[in-house]
Amino acid sequence: MIAAGTDCTGSTEGAPMAEQPVVVLLHGLGANRHVWDGVAGLLRADGVMVYVPDIRGHGEAPWRKPYTFGAMAADVAEALQRNHRGTPYIVAGHSMGGVVGLALASGWFGPPPQLAATIGVKLRWSAEEVGRIAELASRPPREFGEHADAVEWFMKLAGLHRVVETGDERIGMAIETGVMRSDSERRLSADHEPAHENSPDSAAGWCVAQDPATVGVGPPDVTGLLAAAKCQVVMALGRRDPVVTPEHHRDLATSASANPLTVDVTTPHVFDGLGHNAMVEDPQAVADWLAALSAP
């Protein structure tokens, strides 16, 4: 467990083996480390050492600016150096977490991973989407008088609404970690004062554990990160993912051709029948994919 006061919170479990890489699993925007519980459990059952952090501004990690891919990658790299210094690692990230993994692959924040894998990274952004980022990031945390309403909002922000039910055991811990009291120290330390009890949104009481300012991380420079990668990069997506398609990956052709380590990104692995949160929808399929990638 990362010590209090650092920029991300996570857990490391499993039976370490000589030269066996640590598998680092990174969540997406609005989620937390527990969306990887199913995959992490399967990997650990096979004796793999797994590290799964909450990225800053999410879950149990502090609300602390700046919210940039570099700052998030630096948090993860610092934790790895502290807890697994000298141990090789593989990183797999979902959506925003995939971009953080690509930042780690650059080697700018410490030793690069042996492999960087991404799932569901959004590659095309409309002018309207980009134009709304600053306004969305500046909004105060939304408060709810009922825990269930905060849970529903968390499900929407994490991309899990209408994907799984709130009572599904696969996301039980994700929900528990994704919602907190609105007077939480994490929130107040980020200078977000609780709204008045007559807030138009709802009575004060509960909010999600994601700092709204994290939306400001914005669109990633994927082409630049691919050019800088110092390890093999592979990408994947669910066939039913509403935010990215295999065709979008053709946009990466020029940058991929410039770096031999990234040539495979234009032909991503596709999880048939799955959507944006493939690791939640079918942990076994994702665990099998990662196991195949990391096989000697």
C-alpha cells in the first residue's frame, strides 16, 4: 500500500519470482483501481505479482493538481521505485490509464516497462469535446443527499452505467471506493469546499471520489508518446467500444512506422463482444491477453 501523502494509492500482492516482471494495471478517468479486481485476481492466482494503484484525483488517492499525464506517470514511477526498485515491469492501462502507461514507456519518469499495453484509448476528439474540457474541469464536485444517487453518478463517470448492475460483485469494491462523504479530507485538501445544503444539485452528503478537475487532463498526444516509446507498445479495444474503433488506429500509421517498437498499434487486438470497460466485462479474456503478451 502506498504511504499516505503520496499521489496515488494502490496494492501489491502475489508471489514474486526472480526476474518475473510486476504487472502494473492502471484505471481510466472516473474509475479507480478496483475496476481491475477481476483481472488482478486471475493473474495473482497464476503467481503473477501485480501492482494496481489509484491515480491521483481518483479512488483513495489525494486530490492534488496538476492533473497531467506526466504527473500521473511520475506518481506511478515513484511508487515502483520505492516498492519494486530494480524489478522489471509491464504496464497495462485502460483509457486514460493507457496514456499514463505510454508516458511511462517513454522512460522520462524512470526505467521504462518491458511492455506497454493499452485498452480503449480514445484517439479522435471533436472540437466540441475539446472545447468543453475547461468548463467541465472547473465545476465543483456534485453533491448528493442519497448514497445511491452518488453511486449512479460514479457509474456514469466511470463508463459503467448500463454496462453492469450496481449490485454486480465484479464492481462492489469499485463502487465502495468510488463514492465518499462530501466532507472528506481528500476533497477539502484540494480547496473544494462542500456546497451549501441547498445546492441545486442536491443536499450535501455524498460525492464521487474523483476530483472533477481531473477532466482537465484533456486529449493525449498519442503520436508523440509513440515516437518516444522505449519498449514494445500494443493496443486493444472492445469491439463494441463507443469511443474508439480499429479504424481510428489507422491514424497512428505515420508515428507507428517511425518507431519499430510501436508498429503493432495500427492493428489493435479486438475483444469480440466487449465494450469500453473490457477488463470489467470479461476479466478472463483480458487476463489471457496479458498473459500471452508477457509469456517468455
